Amino acid sequence: MAQRNARELRELARSLVARHAVTDGSVFRLADHDPGDTGPFADGEREAMRDSTKELLADGVKILADMQDRLYAQDRWSLLLVFQAMDAAGKDGVIKHVMSGINPQGCEVHSFKAPSAEELDHDFMWRCSRLAPRRGMIGILNRSYYEEVLVVRVHREHLSRQQLPKELVTSAIWQERHQDIRSYERYLARQGTIIRKFFLNVSRDEQRRRFLERIDEPSKNWKFSAADVDERAHWDAYMRCYEETIRETAAGHAPWIVVPADHKWYTRLVVASAIGEAMASVDLQYPVLDAPARATLAECRARLLAE
């Protein structure tokens, strides 16, 4: 496939994001989003597109790297990327491939597993909110505060470990947490944080195939956990929670990108496109020096040339 110019890449990114972004959750239905979708590419193009993914991603990564450089230099905006998914949906691979060209000095990745005793003694968003990206930085949350309305809701026993006063644990707790999350993300957006949230939507059949691959291939055994198979028994409950969570927390300033995850090449294209579109949504420019600063530069240049 011939290399695409910047305009073509931008148009492709815009079409992919428009297809999968959810900014108004009021009409969201997870059943309307096919995990095997490959977007605007016809059946005959899919193999060619899959084979061209590395080339397309390389072009996209160059654009992301340039935008990140401006983000870092300008020191005004920050970018928060939230990744949620069922096991084996490909979060780690997406982060690795899409962010491969990003300057590590301007990007922080945080992965969240079972909370520690210290984290359980704080409010449910504390362990994530304290790691919100600084101005000029990209912050990536591999799982996030959304676990508190997903895993904790499916496994209610986790809620009892949080030591909440009993009178606060009511039937409305999940609606209250959705409200808290909405308020928090609105607050971040008002402080200059660009927010994009990704749900990697893998099918149950594809997850099964990937689990079997992890068992059958020795080099992938380390990725497998028997607990992952146990969680499959709760698949329908998780899907209901994801649907309600996306419905309750999708917003223009903090959209969900519901990414088809059965085809890794397409997943990575959509994520890269959404990140690029997010940074393009604000005016990222290198700082312009004032007259005294330019005069200092000129003086320093003259001194160096005179050596």
C-alpha cells in the first residue's frame, strides 16, 4: 500500500473515530457494536489492510510523536487515556504498539490490579486520581477507577473490603459512583485534561481462542491465569455493567471509544486514530519566545560562534 499523506491519514482517523466514539450514552446499546467489525473496509480489503497495519501505524505514530512533542513543550494541556476491557482483549499490546514512538519522558503508564490495604483506606478514586497526568504529559491508565463499577459490582464481596460506613452502602451506590466519575471527568476537562476512554470490545469466542493460544504456546504461558477462565462465568454480568457504565459516563468532553477488538490490526488503528484526533482537537503549538528571550538567544549564538 502506498504511503498515505497527512491529509489522508487525518481523514481515515476521523472516519474511524466517528464510527466508534460514544459521546451521548442515552441511546447506547452494546449489542449495536460488533467486536468483529473492521469499519469502512470492505471484505476484499481486510486482508490488505491487516497486512498494511504496521505501515499505517508507523505513519500514525510519527504524527502522534510530533503532537506529543508540542504537548510537552507547550505545557498547557494534558492527555488522559483510559483502557478497559475483558481479559485477553489486547490492552497491553495496543499500548505497546500505538505508543511505540512516544517520548518516554512525556508519558506515564499505570496498571491497576487488586487494591492494596492503603488504597482500600482511601476513597474509591484515590489510587487513580493521584496519578492524573501533569500538564504537558500523557497519562495512560491500564484499568482504572472504572473497575469500581465493573469488577466490584460483579463481585459484590470486594465492596465489603472497602470499609465504607454501612449506611452509605445502599442500592444507589453504583448510580452515585457513576455520578462521581462524571463530576471528576468534567473537573479534569475544565482544568485542561483531554480525556479519551477505550473499551476494547472482544467477543467471548475470540477471548476463548486467545486463552487457548496462551495455554498451547509455551512462550505465552506466562500470560495465562486460571482466574481469567473463572471470570468467563460472569461474562453476561460484565457486559451489562459495561453497557450501563458507558451509557452513564459517555460525554463530549470524555467520550468512550468502543473499539472492536477481535482483529488486533483494526483495534490498533482505531486507538491510534482516536489519540491523534484527541490531540488535534486543541491548539498544540511550540511556545513563542518574547523579544527579550529572542535577544538572549541571539547573544548566546553570537558568543558560541565567536569561540
